[in-house]
Amino acid sequence: MSQGNLEIARLGYEAFNRGDVDGVLGLCDPDVEWEDVPSLDIPAAVGKDAVRAYFETVMAAWERVRREPVEIIDLGGDRVLVLCHVTARGRGSGIEVDVRIGDLLTLRDGRVVCWTSYASWARARKAAGLRE
């Protein structure tokens, strides 16, 4: 099961980087909870329609966004930690973003049920119960 979860995570990032929202959502449970960097106080999107609306709203501000996995860690059970390198360019502003974030994914029956992003690798590792 864990190898399957790692593959689902990898496929999710490939779809995201292609701009394929349907591909990402196809890997998710209908009631998926998506929380992008909890410290930003943006409410979690719950359900595929809400996640799609979130993507459409947030992605409209960016000309380009890439979320490249640097390390995908099997946490056992149904959890996967993905340490990412994110690069982006703002639409209109041209602002460049180059950060390292972490995503904690929870899967059930081969579907992502919860996807939470953290503003740093350290915060993501801590949320996953790992030491730095």
C-alpha cells in the first residue's frame, strides 16, 4: 500500500506541474480537504468543487507555478510527506518566488483525503512527527 501512496503523490505533482487540475482531483477523495499553508489563515477547501475553485482563484495570480518534489517520504500507514521546491512568477507583477515547502498527504483507499502544505521543510517535518 505504501508504494502505491508514493506513486499517487508523484502523479499528483506531475499533474500539478502540467496545470492539470482534473488530474490532481482525479487522485482525490470526493470529500478531500486541501489546506494551503495553515499559517496564512486561508480556510481549507473541502470537496473537489471547492478545491477546483481554490485552484482557479489562487492560480490566476500566477503566470507560472512549479512544485517540484525534492524528497517523497513514506511515513507508514496512509501518510506521505513531500518536501518541495516551489518556483513561481506573478502574473502582471513579475515577482519571482523560490521557496521550499512541505506537503503532508493523507490517503485512504488509494485516494488523497487530506493535503496540507507547510511554509517550510522544518514545519512540515514537525507536523509529520519527524526530527529535522
